[in-house]
Amino acid sequence: MMEHPEKFPHLIATWAIAVAQALDEIGLDSKAIFADTGIDLIHARDPNMRIPAAKMTQVYNLAEKLSNDPAFGLSIARFIHPTSLNALGYSLFASRTMETFCRRIVRYFRLVTTNAINQFEETETDLRLIMMPATDRGSFIPQDSWLAMIVRFGRDIYRPNFSPIRVKLRRPEPKRNKRAFIDYFQAPVDFGHKTNVLIFDKQDMRMQLPAANAELARQNDQVVLSLLARMDREDIITQVRASVVDLLPSGECCKEKIAERLHMSERTLQGRLSKRKTSYRNLLNETRKELAEQYISQDLRSFSEVTYLLGFADISSFSRAFRNWTGLSPTAYRGEYLNNLQSDHG
């Protein structure tokens, strides 16, 4: 799934705080650098503030010039914390596996920046997270920092030596400090690639994470959806997903109700979704599947309660749908999940 780029990209203001800290650490005057580009660092501490990506590109260009270090972007990742990404940070840290972590990156990274085009792919041998800037593609610092943050978060929530099996970067091979990239990622690094790619081992990415929390992930996913819906009224997919989550427990989640909430006709709704190469039915099924897996992974809710929360008429209808999505019955899925959890912690 590819995320949809924007005409005038912007990013979460708290990212600028991490950049400022990285600048200060090497003795550069972050306040002066940001002031030169017209960014107020005091206001940047507001998690609801957004900064034009073009202004941050000016900061990155100055940072690379003044630091004289092509690997400066890697240092930014050390100052990114879960709270830097608002509710998405908590959702990522509560992910069940590193695979679901990466799928959240693809789905929700717009909350961090609308200047990223992300994709997650599965090949016969590995899993690949692809990240591209929508504009300012010659500014490599933010691209390096995105990938470095993902690997750093993986080391925080999975294991300290978590690493991809290979990294492909868009930036040209640096004339100095090339070793910093290899040392950071602890993997072979190819420079001058057409896209930025983190390549991971499949089995590694599907291991249960020690601090996985399906309920916390679900709650923060809902907050992220609400923030995205508020941030971008034109993003029809986000609007529909947020409405589906709200309406499912009522048993009245249908295309007519969704269109009514979004103040448009059903025909207009379907037309806008078709332009994004999806449909109401696809989004409904995707949302139900994700919520179902999160609910079933918890040993907190009965199957009848999950059936109600997902808007199914009865347990048998839910069970059939769940088996179609996962190949397992809800009982078998929960049993397998809990057994894996016990073996991982045993």
C-alpha cells in the first residue's frame, strides 16, 4: 500500500525539537539556525503544530553545511521519543510484532510527515519497508533520520541488537564518514539506490514483541485516526476509517451512514474512494480485520463482545469472517497467540 503525497507537505512540529537537540549536541546554535528559517522552536513544542516541509528542508541544508557531516541525520533519531510522534509513538511501541510496527508506519506516518511515500512489501525471502520523500528528494538528512528512527525503536521494543539484513539509501555514497551508516544499521548499506529500503528477515519480524499490548495499540490507533481526520479533511480514506471505527459498535455502519457523516452522497463517496483505488467495502473489511486481530489477541473480551464491537449480527457471522481473514477460528487464533506469548516469555 502506498501513501498518498500532498501538494504542500508538512510535518509534526515536535520533530524539529529532535533536530534542534542534535544540532546543540555538536555545538551548533539551533536557535539561530531555526530563526534563520522562520521556525519558532517554542511553538514547536506543541504536538498539534505542523511545520511546512520546505522550511525544514532549509534547516537540514544548513545543518549538513555547518556540521560537515553527511551522517548527521542518524544522530537525530537518538532524540526522537514515542511522545515526539504523539499517539502514534505509543501505538508503535505497543505493536504485536515488528511487522505490525512497520505496517503502522505505512498507514499512519502521515501524522509525522505528509512528505513521505511509504510502502511495505513481502518477497519470498524477506520483508521490505520502503520510504521516499514526496518533495525535496535531494535533502537526505530527513530520509536518513526516518530509517534510523525505525531501527532505533526496534532496538528499544524488541532487542538491543535488532538490525535489518540490508539497507538501501537514496543518498550518494558519502566521501567521508561512510562507516557511520554501516555502524549504525549494523548491516550492509548500499548508497545511490532509487528508493530508501530497510530489508528485514521474515521470521525475525514476526516474533512476538515483549511489551506487545493490543488494547493500548488499538486505543492509540483510534486517537491517531482522529488526529489525521482533523488534520486533513481532504483525506477521504482517513475520514472513512475513522467513521467506521466510531459506527461499528452501533450496528449501523453502512455506506449510507458514512456518507451522511461526511456530508456527501453515496455516489460522491464511492467516486472519491475509487480515485484512491479502494472502496467502502474494502476499508470496512480492513478495519474490521485489524480490530478483530487486536481484540482476539487480548484475553479480556468474550467473542460475543467482539462480535458486538465489530458490528456483526451474530457470533457465527463473525467467526466465518475471521476465518476468511486469518485462516483460523477466533478460538484457535487466540490460543495460538497466547501460546506464543507464553513461549516467548518462558
